[in-house]
Amino acid sequence: QKEVEQDPGPLSVPEGAIVSLNCTYSNSAFQYFMWYRQYSRKGPELLMYTYSSGNKEDGRFTAQVDKSSKYISLFIRDSQPSDSATYLCAMGKGAQKLVFGQGTRLTINP
Amino acid sequence: NAGVTQTPKFQVLKTGQSMTLQCAQDMNHNSMYWYRQDPGMGLRLIYYSASEGTTDKGEVPNGYNVSRLNKREFSLRLESAAPSQTSVYFCASSDFILQETQYFGPGTRLLVL
């Protein structure tokens, strides 16, 4: 069993829709939770970073962590074609070693 | 600031050939990392360097060597390339204090025939 599971998609939604991206994990020691966005043929860029359980909002993006269920989510409101990318969840329990999900490919259709 | 830069962008090798992937960062970060990204596998850590002068193995180190040349530069060497090493390679760096927040380079696409 992988430490982090992420539905690879692909996920295709119309512009303006609310998008929900999810990851589950098995290691209860994880403390840090991140979402990276990766455009085609580019490196991942950090989108959201949260520590412990709860919600964090940044503009149209909301990251949610439920440590009791070992489940994290990224919500995108009012989705735009420019949001089309692969989204990777990542989590860690201290220095250096992040564990990444497989990534979900998202397409927002105009 | 250029951030994290990688060279080359794309490379084709024959089985058994060697090559070195170069990475440099200008953010004065202490820690640097090498990942590979394969379809369906996500990003997997090959090697990392917590600080200048130190290197450690990650999840998939076999077939690779690294050198932390100085604080800015971290290279990845394939001594005898194999088709299984066909992948996209990413270098990343992080500040000592916020090591969970990593900044990635644009990647090197490697094809081993």
C-alpha cells in the first residue's frame, strides 16, 4: 500500500465549476500537508501549505486537512482555464523527506 | 532571481553511457534534492543534501550518485544509464528553516535507448 494515494484522473470540468481534489494517506505521523501545481512540461510549484488539521484559504483555493480520517482536499472555486494543470499533494513528518501523491490531471473547459 | 535552474533540458543516451545532470539555486537555500517523476508514480526522491558537504539516499538511489559541489550546486550522475532510468528529473531546494517548502526547477527529460 502506498503511503499517499491520489486519484490520477483525468478530471475535466466546465469553467466556473467548483473542483475538489483529494488525497488519502496511511502514515499518522505526517504533520505538514502541501499542494503543488504543475503545468505541462514545467516543474511543480507550491500552491498551498498547511500544518495540522483545519482549513486554509487563499483566494479561490481552500486546503482542508482531516487528520482523524487521514484525508486532505484542495477546493478550487470559480475554476478558470488557467487552472488546468496536474495537482500533486505532498506531506511530510519533519525535515527533508516529502511523500508525494501520483498527481491528478485537471482540465477546465471554457 | 532565477530560482532553481537545471541543465540540460533534454538528453538522449544509449544504454551504458554516463552523464551528469546539473542543478543550481540562487536563493541561498541550505537543502537540495533530486527527484524523478514517472507516470503513475508521482515524484520519488533519489538523493538529498541537507546542507553543504552532506548527502543522503532517498527512496530510489540505485544507479545514481550525487555531488554537492557548493551551497548553490547539486549534481546527479548516472554512471551507466539503463532504460529504466528514462524519466523526468527535477531538482529542488529549500530553506533550512522551512524545509517542507521546496522550490523546483524546470526539469530534465532523459531518454535512455
